[in-house]
Amino acid sequence: MSTAAQWQGRRVTVAGLGVSGIPAAKVLHGLGAVVTVVNDGDDERSRAQAAELEQWAAARSDSQEAGPGRPTGITVRLGDGATLPEGTELIVTAPGWKPDKPLFLAAAKAGVDIWGDVELAWRLRGLNGRKAAPWLAVTGTNGKTTTVRMLAAILEAAGLRTAAVGNIGVSLLDAVLGSPEDTEEPYDVLAVELSSYQLHWAPSLRAHSAAVLNLAPDHLDWHGSLAAYAEDKGRIYEGNTVACVYNAADKATEDLVRGADVEEGCRAISFTLGAPGPSQLGVVDGILVDRAFVENRQKQAQELAEVADIDPPAPHNIANALAAAALARAFGVPAAAVRDGLRAFRPDPHRIEKVADVAEVAYIDDSKATNTHAAEASLAAYDPIVWIAGGLAKGATFDELVAKSAGRLRGAVLMGADRALIQEALVRHAPHVPVVNLDRTDTGAMSAAVQEAARLARPGDTVLLAPACASMDMFVNYNKRGEAFADAVRALAAERA
């Protein structure tokens, strides 16, 4: 933990403008550090961000907030993210900057530490005596956001002041530091979503309890290998004090627990979609059951909630709920709060979200399924399915996904830059499935895809948008892709009304 005095005059370089770099620069400037921001881009957006940040710093320096000895401004260097500014004592980087960037190689050679914004927030906990809330942390290839939001809902149902923070929701720096005009009490506990990028740049993070939901190949272009990706995910368990929560169906998550250096007395707790054994949470006859946080886990079990309390009750979402419940129970939350929190929770848009029923066919938007692991979980929740898929594959292969899901498929409609890769997997593993290949990557392709899916579907089927690919070949992001799907479904409903 830090005091403000430790930052006075410290020369800090912030790598990257944007959602993490700008708040970090402002916080560091406010603490009295001498801040230089470096940024690869020098486009119109970057110039506008730089001008706004420099104006903010100048105005603050002229105000009463700027005390004696504080720096007068923030220096921003655009188009020059590779050179280490002279005199740099610390780098605080945006999480997406890759470890092999020349700036970081120069920093390592000069013996300069590199932190992410998560590490900065962790180090600033309890600044000048402010209450430091414990962190309940979640990572995984898929399901992080849903699990963290479920966890926050459960904690709130227990009467605790909390927030979903980190990779989502409230800024971690804001949650840790508050603001000068913040009159509310500090948080009791934080529900923290952490990506592999963030964990890579957070060497001293030590959570109260943490969960890795699942592990599948993703972001390998950034990490370099699956082993390096898994190693960064596993950092979330380091120094845990109460519980390391893992997925009993995913041995890789258990292996990460076994390799973690934790505090004495920290327990390994798993979750399963089957009946739980001792030190597990699981499901029995439609009931979520705890055999980990009970007085006698060999002989006792605690009912927490019903599967029907989970929205939607798809298998992977039940697993998310069990992970959230495990972290909440590790923090001492009563069973009734788990039930009440899950009942209150509503999923974010574009995550297995039902758009409409049209002609007795359900249309489901899971645009957030941007990789094969997420798409596999989505496909496992429905049967039979007309599958809408495609986009940017990011180096993924689709044979395993198609082989596992072939028996559920009524048909497939493919679009996007890498649709041919999915079609080839369908030919190899599901030759019986009719495929429509839309030879277009414009945004209007979604309307055509929905029309083709409706033609293939029969009453009782589900048309499922689970692309298994990123969206940027056709859409700004997965949200825009999901909105295009929903608009097309509503147009179809109006047409057939």
C-alpha cells in the first residue's frame, strides 16, 4: 500500500491513451507524479484525447487542488510508443500492450518496473488510511463478466457495499480511491473481473479468493503460447487467503490451483454440474448445493438456490452461478443471499439473449461467443439448432467444435471473412448438415443470414447466433453484431405477423 508522499515527483510513463491509460495518468498526476503518456497512434482520435488530457492537467494545476510542489501538467507523446522517456522510474501500461514491445524491452534493460492499471489500483489500496476492500477475483476464457455480475448481485443481496469492477463496470482506480466529493462509505468487498492481459501486468495482486472458470486457447498471438496464456491466468491464485475456486470439469484449472503459492489455510474449492462431493458446489435434482462452506462437509450440504433461479439456465450459465456462489460463500455470505442475488441478476445483452419467437422458432443472440470455447457452450444449451456463425477466426480451428455439436445442428448459415474455415469443418464432421455460405462481409449480410436461417428452421428449433469468431471484419464490435441480428429478427417477425 502507498502514501501520497511516495509519489511526489516520481517520473512515471503511462503507455497508451484510452480507457485505462487516461484514468491512470490523471490519478498519478493527482498524486504528484511527473507523468508522460506515450501512444503509438497519432490519429485524429488520439490527438483529441491528448489535447483533452493536457487541458485537464493544466486546469487542475491552476486550481486549488494543485498543492505546492505538484507537477504543472501531463506530457503526451503521440506516434512514439517505442522510446523510453528519459528518467522514467515506472511504466504503467494499458493491458493490451504486448510484452515484446520495444518500450518494455528498453524498460527491462534499464531496470524499470512495468505495471498495469490493475497493479496500480492494487498498490493504491488503503491510500492514506482509506479502507482497503478485499478482492474476489474472476478470470477464465469465457463467462467472466456474467460470473462477476452474478457475484456482485449476491454480495449486494447480503447487504454489502460492492461493485463489479476491473475489466467491466466501475473503474478499479475509482473503486479503490473514490473521489474527493465521494461521501459514501468505502466498499466492503469488490467483485473483480480480470483478463489474461491484466493479470500479466499485475505481479503483486493477492486476492481474498479467486476463480478460474475455464481455460481454452485464446489470445495466443498476444501471449505467444497456450502455456504462457495459462500461466498468466494462473496468477490470479497467487497469494489467495481463503479459497481457490476451479472448474471440476476442466483439469487445466485444477492444475493452476495445484501450482499456486497461496496463504496457509487457503482451500481448493471446485464446482461441478453434477452432485457435489466434499469441498465442492454442485447440482442435485435442480438445486444448487454447497458441500464446501458447511460445518461438516463430509456429511452435510446446504441448499443455495434452484436452477430455475438462474437466467438463462443454460449449462455454462449454471457453472457461472456456482463459481459466483463459491466466491460469495468464501466471503461468508449466507445461503439466502445466494438465492436472492441469482434471482435479481439479469444477463448483459448479447449473451444467450432471447430476441423473439417467430413461427414457433426461438431466435437467440449470443454475439458475445467470439471464440470456439464460448460457441461450444452456447450450442450445448439448445437442440435442434440452425447456427449462424463466422467472422474473424483469430487463428482458431473449428474441427473440435463442429464434431461435438454436429448432432444438434439442423443447418448452418455462414458469413464473414473466415467462414470457409467453419464450412470446411462442417464438411469433415457434419456432412449431413445443410450449409448456406453467404459470400459477403457487409453489415447487411446479417439480415440475409436471418432470412436463410428462418428458411432452414422448423417449429421447435432455435436459430442461434454464436459466431465463434470476432466481429471486426463486419462490425465495430460484438454489440453491434448482436444489435444487427436483433433488428433482423424483429423485421422478420413484422414481416410474418
